[in-house]
Amino acid sequence: KSVGSVAHFLRMAAYTMLSMNTPGAALGAPISNSKRVYVGNLSYRTSWMTLKDFFRAECGPVVRCDVAVDETKLMPGGRPCSKGWGVVEFQSEVDAAKALQLTDSIIDDRPIFVREDREDSTKTVPSRAPRPSPVGAMHMTPAAQAAAARLQNGRA
């Protein structure tokens, strides 16, 4: 009986740990199987690569990482500014649960907050900056296209 009691205790302890950051979570509530987390309070300079590298180092394999960007506002290097939030998808639910414990961690000099992603997993982050195409050509954002047109017309 003591072995059964210990096993039950360990299952319940793990369950409580996984659901601690869920508002209103109570013992006995169903555990979400989400592998995605929402990350807020990102710096305007935080890129999807920075976010991915941080969570991969802290939690485990990252399947996908997106940071919402404002393509009308460009950083000094020409990259669009972050809108201050992103979504990280992990390989496992356990890695996503680890990520939920990282609220108040610092990325690019800002404390972040992390919660379970509530959006439909089939949606992608809007206004994501284009990435290089497979053939190596770079697609320009609308803001970059407008700047290039102004330069070609002599209006810098």
C-alpha cells in the first residue's frame, strides 16, 4: 500500500506542478496537452531566433517559433520591429510546461511573461517577417519595398 500511495503522491505532485501557472487551475482539473506557449513583454528588438535560442536552451527542442512584427516600423538594420509578443511550439508537452515556469526571465533586457497559448494551433502569427526563400532570394517586406522605391526615385 505504501508504494501505491507514493506513486499516487508523485503523480499528483507532477500534476500540480504542470498546472500551477494556469489561472483558476485546481487539483483534479484536466491537464492541457498544449505544446505551445505565448510569450509577452518582448523587446522591440527581439527576433524569432533570439526567442527560439532562449527557450531551446532552457526547456528543450523547439519545433516552431514566431514573433509578431510591425512591418511599417524598421529597426536600424532594416528588420521589422517586434510587436512585443510571440508563440513558441515545443516538441513535447513537458518542455512547454517547463517554459511556463520562465515568467520574469530576462530576454533582451526585459522581463517576459509566459502562458499557455490560447489560439488555434493551425493559425500562424500575423505580420511575420518574410524569411529567405529556398532558392536564396530574399523577399522584401512592404516597408522595405517602399523604402527601395523611394531610393530608386531619388526621394530618400
